[in-house]
Amino acid sequence: MREIIHLIKKDCMLIVRDASNLVMILLLPLLIATIFGAINSASEETNKLAVALVDNDKTPISAAYIERLSQRDDLEIIQSTLEEAQNATRLGDVIAYMILEPDFGARLQQFPFISSPPEIRIVSDPKRKVISGMITGITIPTAMELVQERQDSGTSGMASPSLQPLKITHEDYVVESELPVSAFSITVPQAALWSILACVAIMSTSLATERLQQTILRLKVSPTPMWVILSSKILSCMFTIFISCAILIVYGKIAFQLNIQSFAMLSFAILCSAFCFAGLMLAIGSLGSNPGSVAGAAWSIMVIFAMLGGGMMPQFLMPEWLSALSSISPGKWSILLMEGAIWRNYSIVEALFPAAILIGLGGLGCVAGVRNLNREKFI
């Protein structure tokens, strides 16, 4: 155990000695979290709003109203049951859900010749009042369009004092999870992924350098067992990843008031990610003994993982075909698991699938790395 600790300290000291490594592992991800978070915070409220809609009326009038809402450029309507709407809101697939109350169609058809207008309930996170207000600002004019269309068709009668075509009721989302109340809930996991990828690229290059300089060979002929040497490499990478991610999370918590649903789940997510990418580091670092070639291959692979995994564009903004393709990137599952701890409020069961993928990929990487080194007679 003492030998492993000494080897881990050696690897960490090699990273800290080079200032450029710290820039890639810490400074660049911090800038990504800050700059992209600020940009997205300024623009997130102008994007198309995904809203689940529960139709408890189910009349031709309510269907016409939903169709007209669906045609809006600023709203994406997803019809669902109440349970589906609540679950979609909890998982962050939609930002809120609306409920058309019974008699909605009959009351809207009679407006303005009715004392009580039709009712819509808008259920959203209480910390996102702007979103709730924007949805209200869309639903009322859409109802007025239907009323105007009916009036143009020649309906007449005695008007009541009611001037509002809809009664909007706002309710707080009372399920225990909280939605990402700011863009930083998304950009901090993205920045953590970039830090992880930088660790992998740097330590892969370091492993290739040690092989070129025959450091691994000298350790092999020493009394230190080879499994201790390789274990120390994996643990060194995992330790570096965990510390860098912890620093980013603390920074997000202090600077951006990042809300974290479960610190235990977040620690589990980082550990799974660390093991996965440590295994990939061993596999990539054993591909060749030329540090330049290994560095180029490592960064190329890591950038692809970042692009597909959501390090540049959040998963929910990707087209469907690209979102499906992103499943090959461990970055996707790493971000998904971290988001599950920060704002998606994943249960243990929901976290098992992405965790199993990360652990499985890490195990495959370890096997591939040991096999590559075995072929070169380093073991």
C-alpha cells in the first residue's frame, strides 16, 4: 500500500510541476463554466420552451387550442398524462407543464358571454417565475385568437363583464427535485468533463513518456510488483480527476450558488467517471511509446468524446440522430450522472444504468491497456 501511495505522489507531482497541465485541468474548465454559463443565462429564456400539456377536457375546442399552441414558434407542446408530465418535469425534459381543466372547451366557446372563464393550471419551479410568466403571455393571446375567430364567424349575444378569456392558475412544482434554475447547473458538469478529458490526455502522454524513457521497465525489474505499478497509474488518474472535479463543484457552489440535490450521488458520479476515464487513459497511453503521437491521439479522442458527450452542446439541444450517436461517448454518461446528482434528482435505480456503462468502459480500458503492455513485454 505504501508503494502505491508513493507512486501516486510521484505522478501527481509530475502534473503539478508543469503549469500548462494545471491550466488545462483547472483554469480552462473554470473559464468554460463561467463564460458559457453567463452566455446561456442571458439567452436561455429566449429559446423555444418545452412544455408538457395535460388535456383534461378532450373536446374539439381544447384540441383546436392545443393545435394552435403547437404552431407557436416560441413553444414546444408535448401532450402527455399527468404522471408523464410530472416525471418529464422532474427529469428536466420539459420546463413546466400545463393542465386544461374540464369544461375548458365549453367555457371558451361561450366567452365573453360567461361569468367564469376557462381555467388553465401552469405548474413550474417556483424559482423560475420568468418562465411561468412567459407561458402565461403565450396562452392568453392564443385563446383570444380562437375567440376572435368565433366572433368573426357571426356569434352574437350579451357580453359579461369578464374581459379575460382564460383564468391562469400558477402552482409551484412540489415534487422533491428542483429544475436547473440557471445555466450553470448545466455548464459546471460540462466543465468537469473537460477537466476529466484533460487529465486523461496529460496522463496518457506521461505514461508514453515513461515507457520511452524506460521508467516502466526499471520499475518492473525492481521488487515492486507490476500490478502495483499499474494500479498506481489508475489510482493517480482517478485521484487527479476527483480533486479537479471537486474544485470545480466548490467553485460552482460558491460563485454561482449551484444547487446540488445529493452530494453522495455526486461523489458516486465522479468516482464512476474517474474509473472509466482512468481505464481509457491506460488504454490510450499504451498505444505507443512516442509521447507526441500519443498526445495527438489522446486529444483527438477526447475532443470527439466532448463533442458527442455534451461538452460543447447540451444533450437536449442536439438533433435526434446526434443524440442517439452520442451514446458511444463516455462523456455523455458522465455528464448525465453528474446532472442526476445536481438537478435531475436521480434515484439509485436511475443512476445504475449510466454508472454501469462507465464502470464497464473503464474495465475494458484497463484490460486493453494491460494487454497492450503485455504484447510489448513490459509485464
